[in-house]
Amino acid sequence: MSSVIEEPQATRANNSMTGSAVPDHPSKTKREQLRRGLLYALPDWVMIVILFFVPIVLLVIMACSRWTLMGGNRGFDFPGNFTKVFSNPLFGQSILFTLEYTVIVTIFLLALGLGMALLVQESSKWNNVLRTCFLLPSATGLASASLLFYALYSPQVGPVTKILSSLGLMDAGGSVLATGQSALWATIIVVVWRFSGYYMLLMMIGLQSIPGDLYEAARMDGAGTWRIFRSVTLPLMKPTIVMCLVYCVTGSILAFDQFFILTKGGPNNSTMTVVELIYNFAFDSKKDLGMAAALSLLVLVALVIINSIQMRGMRDNTK
């Protein structure tokens, strides 16, 4: 009995002589690390709640209420705002125009971005100059670029009208923004000029991440330039292309600045985008924040669905 009792005492004495400390309980250490991590993340969570969750909750409340610009909240009215949005004649027209604009801009920006990235991907003196030239418009704000092209398109002071008139493409004294189709393409030129360098940069990052050994192996197998592009470059660029697609589609659906400055939705509401219609509901014709919130909620749901489909495509391409 005495030997059994004295053994733990001898062990404790041995531990005290060697100076080894008894380690803390693992669960206590994990709780301390979790508490410290939550404290570090607390400022981010506060900003997310204030800038994301609170506005969404307020948006849902406004969409389900009779909420005018000057009168404020006048009570619950759940289907009313959505019914008025769907029955508005500009609703379907703005959706079709926004989709048309999105498709055209996406094709141009992705094609030009990839083409310019392929042109300047090799580092050299002249390629560095071209990169700088392509990226310079990206340093200009979209509103500033729209104002610049508004002056260029002006029949009074801009050179575009005079050049087109001299070529016989339009009547003298006319305006590029006078018809719906010409205003659409004039706005597309502004957006492509402003953003093509940005998408070139994203594409160039994707190109530089492709190992050079793959190109050397393809050349050794006798593959030509087009075959290398189709069989090596494009498959490995799919994640980057899908990421650019997400950016481009989202930005095009939310287009507002360029159309508001250049056309203000005209002529005859032919260039009215969905976001312009939201502005119209809230501050212009209706002054109804409830209708604007209802349409904003519909746009938010559509963007979540579209981006989810695109992100699923990105995951499938990276497997």
C-alpha cells in the first residue's frame, strides 16, 4: 500500500525537479483561440451588418410598404408595389434593353481583353508601352469618361458628328445620340474604351499563370499557333474567363452612370436600363420608394441567381 501511494508523490517530485509544467487543457486553449479570433473578426462583422444586412432588411421593408419619397412609410402593402412594377410599360422594355446591352458589352470586353492580353503578354519595351496605353483609360472614372464622350458626340463642339457627316454616315447637324440604336452603340464605345484595359490586365494575369512547359510540349508535338490556343490556352484560361464574365455581366446589368449622362434614358425611353428605371421610380416620375425598392429587390434576386450559375460554371471548370 505504501508503495502504491508513494509512486504519484515521487512522480510529482520528479516533475518539479525537471521543471516540466503540466500543459493546459486542450479545450481551454481552443476556446481562447476562438475568442481571440472572434474579437479580430468583430470589426468586419460590424461593417458587414451595417453596410449589407441592415440595408437589405430596410429594402425588404420598403418593398412591402407604401413608402413615398416625401410622405415616408404609410403602412404595409406587400403585393402592391410588385404589381405596379410588373404593370409598368417600361419594365419589360428596360429588361430587354439591359439584356441586349449586357450581351453586346460582354462579348466585346471579353474578346478585346483576351486579344490585347495575348498581344502584350510577352515582356518587351514596346509591349510595356502598349500595356500603358491600354491601361490609361482605366484610370478615368466612368462618369468622367461619359462626360468626355458627351462632348465628343456633341453636334456643336464635338468632332464625331462632323467626321460622320463628311463620310456620309449621318446628316449634317445631326446627333449620334438622336436614335436608340446609335445611342446604344455610342454608349458601348464609351464602356469598351473605359474597361477593355482592365479586362486585359485580368486576362494577362491568367495567361502568365499557365506554365511555359505546356507550350513547349505542344510545339514539340507539332501543334500550331491556333491549335495551341484552342487546346492549351483556352482550357486553362476558363477560370479567369468565367471570373471576368461575372464582373462584366454584373456591371452591365447595374449600368447607370453612362446612360444617365449620355442619354438620360432617351430618346423616348429607348435606352432606359433597369437601374435607371429604379431611379425614375424613386426620384423622377413616380417618387415612390416602395416601387423602387421592389424593383431593386427583383434585380438583387436576379443577380444572385445569375452569379450562382456563373460561379458553378467556374467550379466545374476548375475540377
